[in-house]
Amino acid sequence: MGKKIQYDQALKMASIAPCDSIFAKDNPYGYKINVNHPKILPLYQRFKDKVGERILSDQQRRHFELIIFELIERRKRNE
């Protein structure tokens, strides 16, 4: 097989840096919002429940992102 590596080194190599931004980076589908962010995920789940879907279509996802961008803009205006 290959060379063996230490367990600690393997854990370090396998770890993924947490994404602390709500914005998705280099998304191949063109999405702008990271729905797995802890502040976005509850909103995303609520939106999916409201729409009645477990998996959103591209149009539904873009509508969700539009709502998030509107909330961000509203918050900026109120500061």
C-alpha cells in the first residue's frame, strides 16, 4: 500500500477549516449564500418547511437567497 502516517497527522490532514462566512465561496452552481452556516441553517429549514419541500429547486433556492439579501440590506439600513 502506501506509507503509514501518524494518527494525529491524519486527523489534521482530514480536518476542514470551518467556514465562518454566510457567503458561499466559489460555488459551481452560482449560489451566493452558505446554507450550512449556523445562522442561516434555521432560516433555510423554515423556508423549506414553508415551501413544503425537502430539496429546493434552483428557483426556490434563488428566492431564498433573495430574501436573505433583503434581510441583510434591511439590517444595514437600521444600523
